[in-house]
Amino acid sequence: MKITAIIAFLVSMSISSSTNAVEISAYETFDESLSGIYIGGVANGIWYLQAYYSIDGSPRLFCLPSDISLGGQLAKAALEFYDGPKDVPVSMGVIEGLKKMFPCE
């Protein structure tokens, strides 16, 4: 039942949103299970972006220590470091938070 509701919600978000990105203000209204699923997906996407930048030779967005992995819990913590407007995509807030937490020197 919960999975069906989550799928229905995500489908409706993709249909109604031109960018398919959930803003921080909307994310903050999610229940715990939906927010965990969503932030985990955001973390995976950011990890792949960081990996692509590494392969491409582009500068890294942030510099995680080798003993820390990027996952949903870290992404959620990073979002708490973001102090900008709430009308931006969750992924942008997470990236900004990670940059503050793990700056590249």
C-alpha cells in the first residue's frame, strides 16, 4: 500500500513538474519513508555526478574523506547545512551542504 502511494506521488510529481525536481520546501513535507527513499536517490545521483567529474577531469564539487561514503544519511545531514532559499531543488541544497561540510582545499 505504501509503495503504491509512493509510486503514485512520484509519477504525479514527474507529470506536474517541468524539471522533475522536488524543491526543498516540498521535500520537508514528505513522511519519513518517502523522504528516505527520495534523499537516497538524490545521493546516488550526486555520487555519479562526482564520479563523472573525476573521470572527465573537471574539478570536484566537494571532497569527501576516503573513509566516508555518500548515502542518504549524509545527504540528509548536508541538507541541514544548506541555509539558502527553500524553492530550489533538493539536489542543489545537498550539493551546497556537502561543499560546506567537505570543501576541497
